[in-house]
Amino acid sequence: MEVCMANTTDSFASRALHLQRFVRRRLVAGLLGHRGEAATAAPPPQARRIGEDALVVDVDALLLKPSSPSAVFSPYFLVAVEAGGYARGLALLALYPALRALPRGARVRAMAMVAFCGLRRDEAARIGRAVLPKHFFREAADVHALEAVGALPKEVKVAAVTRSFPTVMMDAFLTEYVGFDVVVGAEVKGGARYLTGVMEGGELDTERLGLALKRTEKKKKDSLDYPRPMVFHDGRLAFTPTPAAALAMYIYLPFAVVLAVIRIAIYVLLPWRLSSVVAGLTGVRVRVIGPTPAAEDGDAKPRGGRLYACNHRTLLDPVGMACALRRPVAAVTYSLSRLSEVLSPIPLRRLTRGREEDRRRMSSMLARGDVVVCPEGTTCREPYLLRFSPLFAELSPEVTPVAVDARTAVFYATSTSPVAKSFDSVYFLMNPRPEYVVQFLEPVNTESGKSSIEVANEVQGALASALGFEGTALTRKDKYLLLAGNEGVVKTK
């Protein structure tokens, strides 16, 4: 997936480094069957050697929890919903009780037929690359063994074998994130553009595995650390869709739409001081950490309004800030859809990605009042900050960093699809109890002699420290190339 991806599971973040290294040493020794301290332990049943420098791993044993019979259902349901829509997901859910009566192999083929039949081949590949890796990392039965695969010596080739999923669902996750060299399993048949949903192949033998490994060039792992961090991922569902959870979502969905409409009406029609209180009665929460900047009168701000720079979690970041301030602020943003512009309760101005024109537009808005800008240029769901564009540091003598975090339980409020992006704000408000956490930090002086790039890095560092996030040099282009296969630039009139 990207360029630099990241595991986002809480277990990865909390695990102490020395314990991680110890587990890796033990598992690597067991996988390779080295002599020495760990040689007394037999290689785990999910791995076997082929020759001197090749290893075959049964990834079903690593990813699927034996205690969860429905573990195979969730990835197919994600494909059905994210690529085929809610109606296809509902069809798979309705058929699942009957499918459970089938033998495992027939059940897998039937779920693949429902999930993939009629899908575009490139869309199925996008789901495997942009949506499923997050799920597999979060739900893996043996995360330690996945780490051990990435820690194997670089001269050892590793093949992943799966009988539960076609390779289109597994290839990107296992090769780009975990460190496998090749994935061997069934294929979903179809034409050049569309899939039929029929799974074929999957019969595994030593000769086929050997050929697959010979045809694969060994990845250069010298500069990569596996598992690779998952900075970016896509998709709408923010929960693990077990059959029970999926059923609950479909029951809740009509109420979610009504709830979102009511909340939008509250923010658009009511005064700011009243709208936050009324929206809170519907479950929306805006939590403010620390003091908020006081409003300034016209005489106190001879050079215009206050400039706020915040990290970018969803399109509603400026609205969350305005709720925290109890007064409207103007916002500048990229790729603004017409629907978002109509529904916005605060003034919005579209940027062009042309430096001089954007400078002119932002300066014009700042001369009239407070303005909030998101220097990352795109949203990031995970605890990472993308590279900050330095233009904002050239517009005002000081900038106030604002740390924001959006929390949802059912639906993610971001998307890379141009059509789906129009509904990002609606999806945020469709959650039962959406929450924004806002923290205003100490202003940063932009006229201290530092360059605009140094000021941008200082603001990024302050926000990362306040949020407990990690700063990166990744950009909007990196995100869209990874998730959508384009640079994220949409031509607008």
C-alpha cells in the first residue's frame, strides 16, 4: 500500500521492543528449524520448508481465529459492501445462515460468488489493496508469527498459502505489508474487465509452490522493516463486520440516515451557541481540552483575523473547531464537493493547488476574519501526520496550532472516491455518538527568522506531540497513489 504503510492495531503500538525482538528470534528459529537454543521447539504446523532457502506458510492458520467460526465471513462481507454496495452485502448476510450448512470449501466458493460476481477487476484489486489489509492486521490470530515472517533472513523466500480467500484479497496485504514473496491460492475467474465470481485453482502441491517461488524475485528487505506500518487505508465500515454486527448495522442504517439529516439541520439552521447544545442532545460530542482563544474585536487585530492550522481527520475539522470556539470560522480546503459546500454551516473557500492563487485567496479571507487551514492537504485516519505544506506559515505573523481527533464507531467519514467523498460529512453524522476532541496549542511565531518550511515542521511537531501521533514526510499524492491509483487531483469548473 503506500510507500510506507503502518500497522495500526493497538497491540502493535503497546508491545515493548525487547519483547517483540525476543518473540521474533524464537519464531524465526522455529520457522527455519535452526540449531541452537530454539531448536528444541518443533517448527509450527502452519509452516514447512521447501529446500534450503524456501518456506511455505499456511496463512489461514495465522489470520483466522479458531474460536471465531465466522472469521471467513467478514472479509467477504467487506468486499461485498465496499465494492458492490449495501444491497450486495445484505444479500450475503441473508444467505449466510444457509451457507453455514455447506462444507467449508463450498461455503467459501459460494461467498466468493456473491461478493465478486459482476465486480470490475480493478475495483476488486483496489479493495484488496486499500480496505482488507486494515481488517487482517486488526483481526489476525497470530500477529507474532506475521512479524516473524518479516524478520526472516533476506535470502529466504517465503510463500503464503491460503484456501479460504482468493489471491486478489490477500496478495497486497501479504506481500506489501507482511513481507511474503508470493501468494498461492485460488483465483477469481472473469474477463479482462469484470469478474464472474467463480473461484478456481487452489490445489496446492510442492511442484506448484516451487515454481511460484522460482518465478518470484526476492524482495530487497535491507531498507524495509516488516510488518510495514499502515498509514493509509480506505472503506466506510469502521467495525469488524461479524454476522451479528453486520445485522445490527442494517437495522441501524435507516435511523442513521434520519439522524444525520436532523443533525445537519441543527448546524445549518440554528445559531452557533445553540446548535452545539442541541446537537449534543442527539449524541454529537465536541470535547475541548484546555482553554480556547478569546474572540478579538476589530481594534485588536489590525492585520486581520487569527490563523489556525490543524491536522486533518475529516472534512468537518473546521466545524468541530467552530463548535469548540462557539463562533464560526472560515475554512479553506481542496477538492470541495458541491454537496459539502451547500451543507457547510461555515464559510468555505476552495483552493487550487496553485501557490500564488492560493496565497491570494487565503490572504483575502484572513483579512476579513479568522481562518482555519489543514496544511496536510488530505485526511489521515491513523495516528500519523502527513507533511505540512509551508504556505500557511507565510500569511500571518503567528499561527495557532489546533490538535483535532475525530472518533467514530460504525462509519468512517473519509473516502478517496470522488463520488463517495461528497458524503463524508454525512457519514460522520450517521454514527450513533460521533465525537471531536479539540485542543488549542500555544501560538507559533512565524516571524522569528525561521523559514516557512521550518515553521511548518515546528507546527507539525507540536501537533504530533499533543496528539501522541507520529510525523511523516508522506503527502496527499502518496495516499492517493496507494489507495486509488491516481494523484488525488480532480478537475473542477
